[in-house]
Amino acid sequence: MNELPVALAPRYELCYRSLFEWGRGFSFPCDAHGRVDIASLPDRARNNYLFCRATVGREVQLPSVTLAHSAAAIAY
């Protein structure tokens, strides 16, 4: 029984920061390795995620995996 309850388990987000506008970017729920469950994303978030993946180095920076502060902190 080494597993934490879901409410206490750490949550992660994959963050893509804008190359041009400081403080702007996208973040998506992911696992500790940065894997995003695309099928669980709403349509708009899925489109934003695919946009980020396609524009790394042109519009957004390489993504980073960070601990999410709360479920409400994840903004698509």
C-alpha cells in the first residue's frame, strides 16, 4: 500500500511558453514524464496541444513538465 490517494497524488502539467509574449503560453495535464492523454482533452484543448507541438521553436519554447499547483491551475 505505497500508493497515495488520488487527491494527494502529485499532478503534473506540460507547459509551453510563448517565445514572443512574456507570461503567455499553454499548459496541459500530463504524467510525470510529460505524456499527455490527448483523448481526454476537450476539443479546444486538443487543438491547442497539437498547435503547440507543431510550433515548437517558432511560436512556443520546448515544453517543460512542472508540478501543478491544483487542478484549477491547469489552463488549456
